[in-house]
Amino acid sequence: MVEEEKSLNFIEEIIEDDLRNGKNDGRVLTRFPPEPNGYLHIGHAKSICLNFALAQKYNGQTNLRFDDTNPVTEDVEYVDSIKKDIQWLGFQWAEELYTSDYFETLYQYAVDLIKHNLAYVDDSTAEEIAAAKGTPTEPGTPTPYRSRSIEENLQIFEDMRAGKYKDGEKVLRAKIDLASPNMHMRDPIIYRIKHAHHHRTGDKWCIYPMYDFAHGQSDSIEKITHSVCTLEFIPHRPLYDWLINKLEIFPSKQYEFARLNMTYTVMSKRKLLQLVNEKFVESWDDPRMPTISGLRRRGYTPESIRNFCERIGIQKRENMIDVSLLEFCIREDLNKTAWRRMAVLDPIKLIINNYPEGQVEEMDGENNPEVEGHDGTRKIPFSKELWIERDDFMEDAPKKFFRLGPGLSVRLKHGYIVTCTGFNKDENGQVTEVLCDYVPNSKSGEDTSGMKVKGTIHWVSVAHAKEAEVRLYDRLFQDENPAAAEDFKESINPDSLQIIEKAFIEPDLANAELGKGYQFIRLGYFTLDNKMSKEDKLVFNRTVTLKDSWAKEVKKG
């Protein structure tokens, strides 16, 4: 059966139209322009996948350009993390560029605007400028400095660059239209004074371009053909076009798509930084964070995130994506790639009365039955005493409980059928040991017993078990839309992390590899923590549960 061809998204339609008409000499050059003031999150992943995928589809290229115009908030740590995240997602940029590379050119562009009486230095305070801009229904009024001469503006702007003024003392504004219905066109600020050390240019500059001024001009300098932004930049586009037009430089074009909004998640970098600074999470790469580094540490794969971004598509209007779709994508990927292993998180001892003392058998367990042609097997030691999950035994089991209880039988995964003959309790009345008999001719793969049991449980041999810390991560927020709350922090889920300090794992898991996914049978998908795990202390993070348990909880509520 021939697969139905996917319809083009609206940006692909624009590009194909441009290519048909020979625009930009048939070139496609996109860019991803992050500010190095925080870690990238899943919303940025959508933009990364879009920009790089467009270039790949049309034999073009994508530049990585750091928008480093605010030295107060930027750091090399963020630059390094951004590069690592993009490469981990599976993309490689054509050129690594920085807006700071263009500071001299941007300065000269500003001088050109002044020379054409299209920019002026304003000494007004931020409050005075805001008040003079008017309202959406009332036009703005000129400040006393709008009528300065070109010569005076050129001299003061040069003095601003030379460091003769303090922060906030003066700004450079574009001279456009104080009556424009678009507030962004009412003489926007294009340069401000900041005496701050820049991570690349050091103390060379004390004036820095505003994003709206640097963005379009940087696109133009690089000859970007399709500058893809999120919807909030629609009102900024007239200024983008105006500056390019007045400077008579390469006409890059801006196109907007809907940013990613996801349930049970906040995407604002400011809010994410708040979570880090106020210790609600341990760091930017906390596995509960929607950052790419947090998702990586939690066990998400590049394939699952790329698949998620492809599934949600590119829209022209805002919408809310259910986080369950992201969880579905990682389950789908790990189901095909994760090795199956056994681990017991809440252990209780099972003793097989009639199993020979001291005997050890090696059971065969498949690595991943979902892989075509099979993915091999591993040996699992089996002995008289096993660890099982506490909730796999009930002293007074109801009718449809298909696990262990007095007189009940189950199959031990990859092992034998056992029947519960009794149990022991401690002085507090808590069950400490479950006693069973096994059926010798019921071994998995060689079963001739003819017995039928409805339940299968996992286990780990007491004598051979290794210990590990297991971290059960859940959604960080309880409310579907925490960003809409007056204080988003009030929605934080107190049960978003549960730490099991001593879990028992099968011996093969002692050789677990960083970056690989493991399905703990019946418990979920897990991965080694790439930050806390050490050779003498393994730490596993739960990536996702086997099923969407939240959907059930929401229905109950």
C-alpha cells in the first residue's frame, strides 16, 4: 500500500512558491537564534526541528546564531548547553554565529538611520517614554528630544558609545510614526546603555542593540531567506520590514507560527529560572523540567522528541498540546528499543519451600520481544529466596486478584509457577515473608505441567540482587494550565519526586549503560541518571510509566 503523501504546512507552501518563482536565487537558509540566557526547553525543540527540517527538505542550511545582546543575563554555560542540546537532537548547524559578531555593523546601521533623520537620541526616562507613546486608542506625543538635529544626534550617539553616559541616561529611538495603530512602530528604542561585561566582547561596548533592531539586521547580514518566529512576533514584523527597507539591505522575510503550549507545563524561561533559583527543582536539568537537558536526563530520546514535534505540526494559531502525547511518543520509542529487566522497588521476601537449598538456575529472559528477529537474551539467576513486590501479595485477596495470596498461584516471569502456602509476620503484624511451593515441570519455555494461571509477577534472586536508588518522577504541576494561575508555583505537585533509596535489581542491570532505556517489567521505563549515578551507587530515573495513569486520575476527579 502506498503511503498517503503528507500535506505541506503553510511555511513549506511559502518556500515552494518562492522556489518556483526563483526567489533568493533558489536558496533556502534558515536560522535558530536563541538567547544564551537559559537552557532550551521542549518549545525550543519545536523551533529547532522546524528550522532544520525545512532546510534539510529543500537542500538548504541552518545557521545557529546566538542573540547575545544583553550581557547582564547571558552566560557561556548557556551557550554550551544550547549547542549540546541541538546536536543531541540530531542536528548540525552550517555556521555558528553571534549577534555580537555584528556589533560594529549594527552600530553603523544606527548611524545611517540618524544621518537620514530616521533615529534620534532621547534623554527621557523609561516612564516618560512610555507615557508619551500614548495608548492603542490615542496617538503618542513627541518628547522634547525628537527634534534634535542630525549633527547633535550623531555626536551624542558617538559619546554614548564612548561611555560618557550612565545606564538609562539616554536611548536611541527610531523615528517612525507616533500615531501608528501598532505600538511597536511608535518610535521604538533601538539602542540602550549597559555598562556590563559581555561574555564575548568583554568591555569593548557599553551600548547594546535592542532585539527588534538586531534581529532583522542580523538575518539580513547572513542573507537568511526564511526567518521563522513564533506568533508573538507578528506585531514586530512591520518594524522588521521597515528597518530592512530604510537601510536598503538584503530583504530577509519573517514568518510566524504558533509556539508550543503544553498541559501541566510552564514554558516561560523566566518562570523556569524562578523554579531553579527558588529551589523548587535542583537545576535546569532536573528531570521534572521541560528543558531538553532535563528530558535527556529523564530518559527521553532524540527520536521521541523529533517524532513529537512532527506529530504536533505547525499551526498559525495558538493551541494547547496534551503532555500525554509527548509521553506517548517516548513510550512508543522505548517499547521498540528498551531492554526488559526486572527490579523490585518495594521488596518482600518469597521463600520457595520445596526448592533445593543452595541450588541456582539460570533462566533465559529476552532483551526486547518487540524487536523483529529478536534482540537476544540474558541469563537471570533463580534461587530458593526471591524478592517480589509487596503489593503482589495480599493476605485476604479479593476474587479478581490474580497475584499471590493463600492458595493462589502465579507464574514467576521467565521461571516457574508457584502456589502460596502461607506467610510470616513481624511483631508489628506486617508480612515479612511469603511461603510458596513451586511446580518443578512448569519452567517457562519447558512447561509440561498443564497448569493455567492468570497472573505473572516479576522477581529478583535475593542472593544475586544488586542494590540501586530509584527515582520516580512525575509531572511537576498538578493543574492542567499552571501558567494561567496567579502564582504558578502554587500548582507544584508535592509528589513529583519519590526517592526509593534501596531497590533490588537483577544482576545484569549493574552493567546498565548511560543513555540507554530499560523497561523495568510491569513498573515503567527507566534510565541511569547521567549526573548522580556512580559505579558504586547506581541511580535510575523513571522516564515514564507503562500506561497513562494521569488520564485515569483526571476521570476520577
